[in-house]
Amino acid sequence: MTTASVHTTDVKTLPIMISLLVSAFLGMFSEMSLNVALGSLMKELSVSTTTVQWLTTGYMLVISILVPVSALLLQLFTTRQLFITALSLFTLGTLVAAISPSFAVLLMGRLIQAAGTGLLIPLMINTILLITPAEKRGSVMGLIGLIVMFAPAIAPTVAGLILQYLDWHWLFWVLIPFLILDIGFGCRSMQNVSEVRKIKIDFLSILLSTIGFGGLVYGLSSAGEGVDGWSHPTTIIALVTGLVVVILFVWRQLTMKEPMLDLRVLKYPMFSLGMVLVIITMLIIFSFLLLTPLYLQNGLKYSTYIIGLVLLPGGVLNGLISPVTGRLFDKFGPTRMVIPGMIIVAVTLWFFSRVTLTSTMPNIIILHCFLMIGVSMIMMPAQTNGLNQLPRRLYPHGTAVMNTVQQLAGAVGTALCVTTMNAGQRSYLAGLGTPGASELTNALIAGIQNSFTLGFDLAVIGLLMALLIKRAYSSQSE
């Protein structure tokens, strides 16, 4: 039994888009701005590096658990119900974090925030698929790209200014008025555009999804924490458990008549190809986000404030160019966007793999800008083209699968980056005895070059895959 969705001609698209995009911007801003304050939090709350990292790891864990379940929630509840719930959870988490007197309360606030984000991201993409004609989705997804990249680009700079005059609580307090306004606006403007279905809830699938994907993300996050990350018993147990349970989850979904997460979306070739390209791009992005600050701070000895300024132009450019690439995708299709984008990314990473202690700031800024241009030509076009091939009934499942693999790719990218960097450092230091400060710095550069080389190799693989891409059309008759 289903409840009919609002007819597309009755939908006021602009107010819905404004509500979703503002929510996404505030969520991304909050997620990235706290990274600047981790050092201050360690001192003020008297916690270790491993402990404070739970503000990031815990956030990723909650999202990785909720996103696969979102395919079920998008069918059980209306658009308004999910939007108001997601934004209310995020606002509650922000308030808890703002008043938190201790690390435990702050972590609780972050986890509640993540619950809101984990619902909001799939809801936003699914809603856009429903209210936007296929021939215009590139432009709209480009706006999402603008938000997704612009918020993280300015978050460190704005957060730095806030922390210069106020304490870290204000990183959350400044969001509260905007969140309240967004909830009010959303309550008035959000329409029910999805189709609500009375389907059976498979609690075993939810349990398997939670343990499996949560275990993988936790294990990969642990593997990226140090030299012995992969061999640590906790990491091994988490990864093995997560992998085995995910296999059981996949088997159950493939054998159920009405699966919680319909993996038959993978039978659509452009969706599967788009997913692979998104995974490769996410691996590269997360590696870059870890490597570059290390290189600038520990290699070139720049301050965190200067690092923020160095990375700002590329992040802003990526956000501004995303709507342009979206419109070009609508006009020319994915081939003319994704293939040149992969070439730009590969060439840029080749240059990054040759950075040294004499590399100049202007060169780093220019390379970063080119990398971000290439990424904007790949991410949204590949994802949109893949989702375009799915019939309407599979939109929630395609959205959930695409967002789930992005979370896993982010964790894998961080772990691979740390592993290859450590391997490069050990290779450089082999046989040197007791290294001095300059040799340790050179070893760091060697490790960073090693990781960027891996990124280049991934980009070449992505380029070969991109040669297979073509414009996808949905068969709504299925």
C-alpha cells in the first residue's frame, strides 16, 4: 500500500531547495570547523589525541550506520517528517555541544549532530531526484557541490577567527540562530514529494548493517591512526567482523523479496561505473586533505592560519565551479566532463608527487586549484549520471548505496594514505641509524611523495574507467 506523492507540477521547488541547501551548508560547516579547535579542546578538556579524535571518528561512525538505513526510512516517512526530524536532531546536537561542560557531553552532542546529518544527506539527494527533471539534474547537483565544497573551504578560516576572540563553544552557538530560522522556513516550505510505503521492517538487516558498516569504518579509522594501526588487535577484530557481517548483509539483501537496501541498483552499468568513479575520487580527496596540511605544517613549517589561507582558494573555486560543471553536464553529458576531469586530477597529482622542501606557496595554491577543478568535473557528474539510470522506485536505494560507499571510501582513503606515507618514511630512514631533525623532515617528504604517487595511480585507474562512461537514461517502466 502506498501514499501518493505530490505531483511534480504542484511542487514549489525553490523553497524546498533553499531549505535543503542551507541545512547542508550548516551541517558541513559544523563538521569541518571543529577540526581547527581539536588542539584547544585537548588542552581545555584534558584529553589525549586518541580521545579527541572520537569527535571525528564517532561522527563518521554514526553517519556510516544511518546512511544504509536511510533507504528504508525514505520509504516509511514523508519528506517533511524526515526533514524536520533530521534538522531538529542536528539543532539539538549543536545545542548540547554549545553548552557542554565536559568532553563526554561534547561527544554526545556531536553524535546527535551526526544522526541529523546521516538523515539529511540522503534525504536531500533523493528529494532532488524526485523534483528535478533528469535533463536539469546536473545544474541542481552542481548547487549541492557548491555547498559541499564551499562550506569546508571557509570553515577553517571562519573558525580560526572565532577562536581568536571567543572560546570553542561559540563554534556551535553561532549556528543556533541559523538552524532555528531554517527549521521555521522548512516547516512552512517543505512539501511531501516522496511516496510513502507500508513495508515490513527487517530488524536483522538493520542489525547487520549497523555492525558491518560501523565495524568497517571504525576499523579503517583505527588503521589510519598510526604505524601499527593495521596490526593492532582492535583494528583487526573490527575489520574482520565488519567484513564478515557486511557479506552476510549483502547476502540477505540479495535473497529478500523486499530488501532494506536493494543492491540490484548495481545491475545498472552507469550507476555501478559512477559509483566506482566516486569511490576513486573520494579516496583521492581524503588522502589530499590529510597529506597537504602535514606537508605544509611539518614540512614547510607554515602556521595553521597560513595553511587555511593556502587551501582556501582551491576550496572556494571548487564550490563556485560546481554549478558550472553541472550545467555543462546537462548540456554535453558526462563524457566531456569526467574524462577531462580525471586527466586534470592525474596530472596534478603527478606534480604533487614531486613536491619538495623548496616548493613555493604559489605553486601549491595553483596545483590545489587545478585539483579541485578536476574533482568538480568528476564527482557530481559521475554521481548524477549513475542515479539518472535508475527507475524512480530505486532512488532511495541508489542514494543510500552511493552515500554509503562514500563514507567507506573516506575511511579507506585516510587509512591508505597513512599506510603509504609511513612506508615511504620507513624506506627513507632505513639504514640511517639515528636520524636527525633534517632527516626526519626529509623522511616525511618522502612519505608524502609516496602517498601522492598512490593518488596518481588511482587517478590513472579512474581515467581508464571513465573512458567507459556515457549518458544514462532511466527506464521508468521497470
